[in-house]
Amino acid sequence: MTGPADSPDKQNPRKFARRVDPARRQLRRAADRSYAQLLDELRTFVDTEEDANTERTSARGASRSGRDRSPSGPMSAGRKLAKSVAVIVTALSLLSFLIGYLVANYQLDVPLLPQLWDFGRSFFSDSQLRFLRIFAPAVAWIGWAVVASRRRRLDARARTSSAESRASPEGGGTVRRSLREMRPYSRSIALLFVVSLSVVPLTILTPLPIKLIVDNVAGSQPFPEYLSILAPDPSQLSKEYVTALALGILLGGTVLSYLQNLVSIWLTNRVGNRMTTDMRVRLFRQMQRLSTVYHDTKGTTDSTYRIQNDATSLRSLSTDGLIPLVTAVLTLGGMMLVMVRLDWQLALIALSVTPFMFLFTLVYKRRMRLGWRKVKSSESAAMSAAQESLSAARVVKAFGQEERENEEFRFRYTETASAALKVLVEGGVYSMLVGVVTAIGLAAVLYVGIQHVLAGTLSLGALLMVNYYLTQLYSPLKDMGKKVLDVQMALAGMERFLEILSEQPDVPEKRGARWLDRAVGKIAFHNVSFGYDRSRLILRQVSFGIAPGMCLGVVGPTGSGKTTLSSLILRFFDPTEGVITLDDVDLKDYRIADLRNQFGVVLQDTLLFSTTIAENISFAKPEATSDEIVEAAKLAGAHEFIKRLPDGYDAQVGERGMKLSGGERQRISLARAFLKDAPILILDEPTSSLDVQTEATVLDAIQRLMKG
């Protein structure tokens, strides 16, 4: 079979002349796509609203390049600007409230504050300034919502008018499609969510025993009203009862926390493992559906990488990402409610750092998504290079190119390590910024809290409780930030996962296709033309017929299209022009599985599976008996050499059958075709690796098979 891959490589001969490999071509295409995606992201910061919409619409025409612009895709410059303004205005408003409170209560001298306040008074009154600090953030967020809503409407119109966008990996949004993928597991996810939520009250109750011991046992503070349900008469409680109550809450909370953690781990792994298994099965089934063109273009390593690594993305997104993220948000909310009840001023100070964390997350999540895309692409390309070199070990050794392959291997994985390091550094900078902001918030809350204790407005036990919440308060915030970044990594994997599911076979099966039990065997070509590239046809207006029982031999020079003929009959490809019929019916009208079941095939490139000889022979007929397997081997002239092997028919052939010679592999391949007993036999140079005596035996067997 010939095609574009058969043409000589036009690249630098010193670098690329040794082999032309689909995986290498895929690496270059992946790199081009990555650069194109990065350039698209940079353009969104400067494009106008109209230009961005035009680019989004045109990008849908290249949906297979992963550059589809959807509402869940890259944000436009207008949306980014509106959201950034809203975050900054909110942060400044909270900061002004905090500074005003500190100045009013602790007489802090803040530089330039009086001048700024006087400047504002020249335009507004004091009440108007206070109202503005509340109203400005609301206006900013409303503006962002209006811009975002407009963008969604424009995107929806463009998506409706483009059929290709619906087939693209980001058609409808990666997040939205990922949520749809979770529906079959909704009950298990809901149960896991409920179990995860139980950690919220347990976390909130953890510091309560310390408060009871300090305030009500060591001190003389009144018993908390919110615990009156545990005390029949709070005014008459003994210190022994309060001590026992505190210890009971401590022990009970500890036991329940460990039980919750145990159940959560069990559920997470049970649901997550089922998701991963299902996703891998779906990916494998989809790749089996795709045509040989896809596999020739992508290479086996990229497909293997997606099955092994990208199939875990749904688990990473749901059970390991969104559920812990929501739990962290609710835990944070519960802690804030308790802190507001204890001291609302401390709660306000603690909350003042959250806008900055939100801003950091907004900035870094996009960088992390792009970074993880590049890491996954680089890892796949590096694995492809390694697998290619190892599978061609004999060629590498024969030409003494081990050192060259070592250097190339080092280069590929150095590139992958550099991409991963960049992502990790980005995550480290993000964590550092979050840590600095949380430390500032912690210091401010402790300072103000001590002042409240000294002033008698806050008990020591309440301060210790607040201190515990502070140490735990920023833990959910950090978890939220980390999970947001993890979600970006999972979404990068989901994009690759959904890209495969969105791929359509180049040889589709017609709806309501005809069933075919056993064909008579009449084949006809009617003005068939075909080319792997439409500008370069291999077959032109070919017409011929093969009657049942007839034997047709095709000869010609290399690249003339001999293998292409068999590929068209097997419907690995559809002709560019013309019609191929089987029993006077167009091949496209048959079910693909039924059609291919009519052929016994011996391909030019003999391929055996890494299993026993018997299982290789019975591959097309798994229910075959031992006698049938032996008879097929005898017809193919393979029985004698199989008997001489230590394990006979149970001997392992090794990866791709490399433990056997070329002639032995070809004879087993012939036995496999003979055992199938299909009405049509296609032999692509079946005796090229056989000696004269074995060739005569095989040809005689073929003649007997044709006679029935």
C-alpha cells in the first residue's frame, strides 16, 4: 500500500532521513498546535470584541486542532477585563473598611489616608462615600455579568451556525461535557458528596472542648447558649459535668472523623476506579471504531497514553477535584459563621484576604491549564520516540546508532521535564502568594483579637477557638486554590479524552446497513479511483470483476497500489470515486463487521500477538477446537516446526512474534487465515518469506481450499 507516507521526507536529511514515522509527524503537528493555542491565548488580551468573535467562529472550522472557542473555553479580553475590575474594586472596598476600622478603634496612623479621604470629600459627602464603598463592587460585578452574558449569546449563535463545532472536543464546553460524563455515576457521587460534607460539622466542633475547658472549667464564663440542648439547667452545671462533656465531644468527634475518613476513602476509590475503568473501555472501543488512517497518523503510543493517563481525568475532576473543592468551600463558610458569632470584626478581617486569593486563582488557573496541556503532549511524544526506538532495536544495533538514539531519548524527556518544571514553578509561585496573604491575615486577626481580650469583649476560650479556626480557616482556602489548579490539569486531560470521543471514523457505517451471513464471493470494481491525498491518485478509473471460485493475481512495482486494492475491498478506506460491490451490493451498504467477516486475510506485514501459537492461529475463530487448529497449521506448512518447539502449540511467540523467524510467522499467519474458512481469501505476498518447498505446500493447500 502506498500513500503520503511513502514519499521521501523533505526535511533536513541529517536529522530525519533515517525513518519516516507517523509518531514523529504527529509530534511536529502537536507542537504546531500547542504554539497556535498559545498564540490564540495571547491574542485574546488585545483583540477587540468583534475580532474575538470572528476568530472564535473561524476557529471552529479547525475544531480538531483543539482551538474551538466556546463559553467554557478561553475568556475574551472584555470578560477578563470586567472580571479583573470587579475583583480589584471589591478588594479595595474591603481594604478601605478594614483600614477605617483599625484607624477608628486603634488610632493607627496610615500614611496618605487623610489626604485621600479629604480628596474624596471634595466630591462626595461622608454618607455618599460609605455608600459608594458598598455600591461600587456591586456595580462592577453586574457589569461583568452583563459582558459575560453577551459573550455567551454570541458564542451560542456561532455554535449553532457551525456543525463542526458540535463535533469538536470543546463543542458545548469541556466543563459542560465533563459534567454530562458524570451523569451515570450521579448516585455514587451524591453519596460521596454527603459523606464528604459530614466533615464540615466535625471540623467546626473540634475546638469546642478547648473553649469549654478554658472558659467554663478553668474560668468562670457562662455556659454557651448554643450548647443549652446538652445541659438541662446551664446555670447549675458543675465543672465535672462540663469537663466530661468536653472530653465526650473530643473523643466522639475524633472517632467520627476517622470513620468519616475511612468511608470517604473507600467510596472515593470505589467510584473513581469504576470511572477510570469505564473511561478506558470507552476510549479503547472508540479507537477500535476509528479507521486505520487515524492510527497511522496518531501512532499507537499517543493512543496508549490517552487510555492509560487521560482516562483518569474524569476521576481527577469529580471525586478528587470538585467534591473536595465544594467541601472546602462549605467548611470555610461554616467556620466564618461561627467566627461571626464569636466576633464579627475578626471575621471581617479574616475575610479581607479572600479577594486576593480569588485574584491569584483567576490569574494562575489559565496558565496551569496551558502548562498541563504541553506536559501531556510532550510526555506522549517522548513515549512515542522511546517505543519506536525499542521496537526497532535490531535496526538500531545493525547500524550502530545506539548513542544517537540515547541522545534523542534524553532530548525528548528533557523537554518533557522542562515543561513539567515550568508548571510546578507556576504552582509554587501561586502557593507562595497564597501563603504570604494568609500569613498577613493571620497576623492581623491575632493582633486585633488580643486587643479584644484585653478590652474584655472576647473571652480567652473564644480567642483560642478563633485561633484554631484561623489556623484551619486558611487550610480550606489553600485547598481550594490547589484543587482549582488540579481541576485545570484534569480539564486538560478531559479535552484530550473528549477529542477522541468526538473523532468520527473515516469509514462510517450506514444507518440500517444490511446484514451479511456468508457471501457468494462475487467482487467488482466500477471505475474506482483512490488516493490517500486527493491531489495524488494511486488508482485511476479501475474496473474489473472476480467471479466466485476465481483466483486473481495482481502484479506490479512497489507503490503501484497492490496493497491498496485489498485495503479497499476490506473497506479500510472508501474509494475517492467509483463503487466496489460484493455480490452486486455496494460495500457501503453492508455492516462493516459482517463485511470483513467474509475475508480471510494474510497481510504483507505479518503481525502476531504476544501470546501462544494456538491462540494466534485461532484469533479469527476463538471457538476452534485443537484438531481444527492443528489441521490449519498442517495446511499452512507450520505443523512440523511447531512440534519441534519445547511447548508446541502452547509456545509463546513473544512481542509481535519476534521469537519466531519471518517464515515461521508467515506460516502461522496463513494458518490463521485458513482456519477462518472465509468465502474470500486475500493474500498479500503470502509466500515472500517461505522457502521453495514450503511455498509449494502452501500453494497446494490454497488450491484445495478453493475447491472446497
